[in-house]
Amino acid sequence: MKYSIAYLGSALVVAGALAVGLALGSENTQKADPTMEEMMKKAEAACTPGTAHQSLEPLVGEWNVEVKTWMTPDAQPLLSTGTATSTWTLKGRFVQQEFSGEFMGQPFHGISFTGYDNVREKYRSVWIDDMSTTMVVSEGDADGEGKVITLGGSYACAMTGEKDKATTQVYRILSQDKHVFEMHDPARGENSKVMEITYIRK
């Protein structure tokens, strides 16, 4: 019994020494690995909101909206009004918009998330609403002043059955109290605008 206890005690001492040695070795390896340290720094920078995100700040707030919709290029636009609330979410990484209005006389509610992907170096947006089961996913760039953001994307069109219909979206930031969102159908050619939403701060 004494030998068993002595053996167990010795084994625990050896195991403890090995664990400490491995921990110290791992720590020294991490410290001595500049590649891993550099990767961690890059990852931290890529995950932190920056200057490009600040260009989205004018979109944040409470808004009254005026909507024009062109069903065909040569038709007069359908007119409607609504409201929108846009807030920063996920620690300043994305602008979340909640939109309430109407479409062809029916209540309409949509949600979008817009942000800037530091890795892709692109603005990206996702839109979903309660009149469709599709997601409109887009990405693009801003002009030099960050006042015009143009996104290209696609969605599944319920009217035509196209599973990957192209769309172009443009944010025009006119001031802190007014911006315009445009949606274009590239297939229409010169008269490509299908929707224009004007946001006026409440």
C-alpha cells in the first residue's frame, strides 16, 4: 500500500511537471511565432468598424418616406408613403432598417442590414420583407466622398420566375436630414429605375 501511494505521488509530480513544461513551451512558441501574432492583429483590424462605416451614419434615425414605383418604364409611378427607423446594431457594425409602408394598397414591412465588409472591402446589404420569401443580397462601393453608394446584387423574382435576377441599388446621401434610395432593373436599359424612396428626417 505504501508503495502504491508513493508511486501515485511520484506519477502526479511527473504529470504536473510535464503539464507545466508543455504550457510554458506552448506559451514560448506562441510568443516566438510572429506569423500568428501578425494574423491576430490583422483579424482584429478586420473585425473593427472603421471610416467606411462612418459613411453610413447619415442613414441612422427616424424617417418619413415617400415612395415612387414604376411598374413599367413608360408608366406613371405609383405613389405611397411610409416610415422607417434605422439604428446601429451589433456594436456599430451594421445599420438595421425597419421599414413600414404599403405596396399596391397592401401594408408592407421590410428589414434591411447594411454594412461594410473590411475583408472584402465592399459595402454589403441584405433586404427581406413580408411580401416575399427571397433575400435581396447586394454589394458595391462608395464614391470618393462616401455620398453615393452603388450596390449590385440579385434576387429570385416571383413575377418572372428568374432565380437570379440582377438589380442595382443606389444610396444618395444628400444631407444629414435627407437621403434617397434607388432600385434599378438593368434589363430595362436606360429607363432602369423601378423604385425611388426619399427619406426625410422626422
